[in-house]
Amino acid sequence: MSRELESHPGKFWHSLDDGRIQCDLCPRFCRLHDGQRGMCFVRKREGSGMVLTTYGRSSGFCIDPVEKKPLNHFLPGTPILSFGTAGCNLACKFCQNWSISKSREFDTLADRAQPATIARAAQALGCRSVAFTYNDPVIFHEYAIDVAQACRAQGIRSVAVTAGYQCAEPRAEFYRYMDAANVDLKGFTESFYAKICGGHLAPVLETLKYLKHETKVWFEITTLLIPGENDSEAEIEAMTQWVMRELGPDVPHHFTAFHPDWKMQDHPPTPTRTLVRAREIAIRNGLRFVYTGNVHDREGGTTSCHGCRKPLIVRDWYTILAYRLTPQGACPDCGTACPGVFEAEAGTWGAKRQPVFLADYA
């Protein structure tokens, strides 16, 4: 039988005149009677308030390459301790972590982990950062922030892998504790978000503009291209023109390949040529750092100097084959700075994935 943890107080809600309370964490604005859960499943009304039901429990921990998040301009080659909880505040039919994000079972949360334990484990394992991933950290806001604070005290950085579906006040608090983020810009039409994701486009665009103009958080964008749904040239043109206009040329954009999963197993995998075409469109529209993902494409994985166009970081999927940045993060040939968070040398973690049991570090 599934067993729930003791609940942790949740923030960002208010009482309504009809006796319900409204969750103000994300734009779903779930309105709850006592005992009811929000659409995300993990935020619940108990008595007169809101609680987070998954604090201190994870669906599992693993050391990944930071490039898998994907982040290509943030501590390249280094290991990142990655974990998630359960639930999600969107309902993407193509979700490739659906066994976690759509879980309604607390037995999914197999690993207990208090914030200090996670920070201690990351340090002991040689991880430079911790990633909130596999499901969206927006919904475990309080837990993610506590983990980030514990990690910061140990010199460990925090990374949010998120859909950016978040309200303004919690967003501002959340990103005070994040060092980097990868935001899924899932498509560029309201109809795609409504039909395929169960949400809206505008809040995601607001998150991206907030990150660019009101924080120092390093962030990159990912768009999973699904054949026949969000991969038209017109949509990619509109998306990348918006990114160029609102965010500028230096925000890396990853176009990644879809594979059939969950409720979209009737769609074919994304052809590599679709990703290459999207990358070409983005570059033509002025974006300097555009990548292809989930495919072997050395050109699409390479970071090149936007000054002299010579390669700076050559990758094959998650493996770094060459690293030519100076200790100051610049091109050794022409001196042009490469935007991002870099060190004198790349990490050597490679493409491996290593499961971790946090009980060993409690």
C-alpha cells in the first residue's frame, strides 16, 4: 500500500469567499476543498492551508552529464546530481518521463533525501551542481529552494529543468536560488499548448523574459520537435524571431528529437533533417548558439566562436571531443568571449549515467 509522508507547509495560496482555497503557484490556479489535490497531484489542501506532499522524497537520484539537461554553456563536461519527485502541472501528451511526472503513487518516491543529505552527497560524489529534473521543480517549490540553499552553502550550484509554467511571485522567489536553468519552450502556438500540453504559451514566454532581463541565472532553451505538431518552418521562424527579438542572440537554443511515448505513440520519430532545418532557420534569424539533440550530429553539437566561427567545444552527443576555450571563456584565436559559465578546463565525466542511493550519505 502506498504511504504518504508527513506534509510540509506550502506557500502561494489564498482563501476564496466560497470556502475553497486557490493555489497561486502556477497559472492553473487550482481551487480546492479540504482534502483535494491540485492538478499537479503533489500540492494539497489540508484544513485551512496548502501543503506539499512530496517534501523529502525523490523518485531516484542519478549522476548525469550536465549536457543531458541540456546545458552546453554551463560547466561543460561536469557531472550533475539529478533527481525529481512525482507529478507535474502540465499534461504533455508526449511526456518522455511520464512514469514519474504522471505518477499518482507515492511508492514512486523510493528515496528519502533531506536537503542537507543531497548537498553532502553532491560534494562527496564530485558533482559541481544539482539538477531538479525528471519532473518540473515548479511544483516542489519549497523542497527545491531548501535543497538549493543547502547546496549553495557547500559551493554546489543548482539547476532547474523546467517548463517555465509559473506565476510571477513564486517565480521571483524560486530563481533567487537557482544558478542555471533549461526552459522547455514546447511550441510557439497557443493551440499546441492547449491541445498537446494542457496549458498556455504566454506564461512560458513571461518566464523566459524574466530570466533574461531580471536575473543573472544562466539559461538555455529546449524545443522538442514533434512531426506534424510543432515542426513547421513557419512556427520555427516565428519562435526563433521572437527569441532573437526578446532575448537576444546569445541564449542557446536546443532542438531535440521526439521519440514515440506515452499518449503520442502514433507519431513517428523526428528525422534528423528536421532538426538540422530548424537549426538553420534559427541561425539565419540571428541566434548564435543553436544545437541539435537526441541524435548524433557533431556539427549540431559543436559550440563555435561567433566572431571567427572556429570551433570552441566539439561534442558528439554528451561527449566532449575538444575544448578550446581560454581560462577566461574566450576564443583562443580571435579573443571573442563565449557567453556562459565556463572554467579553464572541461570536465571529464563523459556520457555515463550513474544511479546513486542517498541512504549512503544520510
